[in-house]
Amino acid sequence: MDRNSRIFVAGHRGLVGSAILRRLTEAGHTNLVIRDRSQLDLTDQAAVRAFFDREGIEHVILAAAKVGGILANDRFGGDFIRDNLLIQTNVIDAAWRGGVKKLLFLGSSCLYPKHAEQPIKEGALLSGPMEPSNKPYAVAKIAGITMCQAYRRQYGFNAICAMPSNLYGPGDHFDPETSHALPGMIRRFHDAKLAGAPTVTLWGTGTPRREFLYADDMADACLHLMDHYDSEEIINVGPGDDIAIADLAASIRDTVGYPGTLTHDLSKPDGHPRKLMDVSRLFATGWRPRVSLEEGLRRTYGWFLENAASAHPPASKQAAE
């Protein structure tokens, strides 16, 4: 992608999409195409095809998706599979029909089997049963990967697929009920601090291990892959190390400055016992993350205080616990 390439960032208002837009702007790209949901409904096939026919897009980074944590996946599985299938099918097909030179599709580490050998290599995809709590989302995303690979083989469409680890950073969704674990904990610790709640209760045992990648590092990896990766094989994107959820919670508590204690609701699910990906394929291309988890948490909480802390204030001390 040169600086004049016409690049469509699908999902530019989300966590990853907004970081990609920042990174492209910083790199001097001046021909960026963005549309919010009111301007272009990606679930509308006719609208998406007309958009690509009209706009002359050269490159696509497909970061648009319906995402959420364990609770959201459990409650809204139908929405997750329907919306993601529609979005990715419409965009991938219209991009190919519209003569797009290259498309990057984003999957997720949660697509891998629940008990995949650690660290998880790319070849583990579809080698065992999925984690049930996010199966609708995972099935949709795996369909998107398969579609990219099939279009490459049949039509010669240059589509690549990246598998990010857990992502966090500025622009994240901080609702404690429907967000992913890390931003949800930031919200709950912050609310508990304001309410003077003595305890914050977290789901599960705290023993599962996850790897976390700062959103701006993910954006940098996306641009790197667009310039340096051209294979139908999926590629993992992450820092290459992980942390126990209990230790993550302690780090977030310290970042927020919450003085209370942590307890665990053992009746709630843990999800995958561990999700550490093998990122040797990515690192071999010359890319490395830049932002440590400690620094990323500090930046994310700072953004939260400036942009999201006033949203959905806790109604009571009990609500923060």
C-alpha cells in the first residue's frame, strides 16, 4: 500500500478499526475511505456492492464485526452468527467483484479448539471442539477465513487472514456486562473505587491464562501484514506471552488504584483454560509488539477516564460489587 492507495477500513469506529485508522494517518496515507453504520450497512448486500462499484477501493482491512465477552456471546449467539456472516460475506464478495487488490480479514484466537496444544499453532484450527460459550461467533469467523481461502484458490483474490490475541486499548467497550474481560474489569474496578465497595467479584476461578495485545500494536501488525504477507495460511498476531486472569485483575486493580479485595464467583464459566498462540510465523516476518501490558493498561485507563468513565455510572454501591 502506497500513501495514495485508496484504502477502506471497515469498522473504523471500533477498537481495532480506530487504531488502524490512526496508524494509517500517522504513516501518511491520505486516501482513506470510511463509512459509519448510518452511511453504509455492511449487512446489506446491495448497499455494499454499490459502495464497492462506486468507490474504486484498492485495499480493504476488514475490522468490522459484532464482538463481545462470554456473557454477550451466551445471550446473543443468534445475533453474533447472523451479523458476522452477513458482514464478512458481503464485504469479501463485493471486494473481489470490485477489483480490490488485497483484503485483510481479522479472525480471533477464540476460534481455536478449547483444548488446543499450547502455544497454539495456526494448523490447530478445526482440529478439535470449540469452546461452547463463543461457538456462534467462532463458526461465523471460521466461515470468513474459509471464504477468503476459497476465493483465493478459485478467483485468485489476494485475501489474507490474521488471528489476533485478546485486544484492548483506547476506544474499547467498557460495559461490565457485555464487554471482554479486560475492559470490563477496568470498568468494575473504577466503579467500585468510586462507590467505596470493599469487594469486586470476578467470574470464574481466575486461573485461565490469556495473552493481550495493545490495539495500536495490532494496527501496526495489520499494516505490516498488508505489505509483507501474501499467503492463504492464517497467521497469528500476539505478543507471544500470557498472564493468568487473576494476575491481570491484580494489575488492573493497581492501575485503577482500587484498594479493595477480589473474590471469584466459581459458578460462572472460565472459558478456554489457556489461549497462548505461537507467533513464530509472524515474528519471522520482522514484526514485534512495542507496548508492554503495564504501559498498555496505563494508557487504556487514561483514555477511559477522559472518554468513557461518565458513561453508565454505578447506580449504587451494590451495583459496583
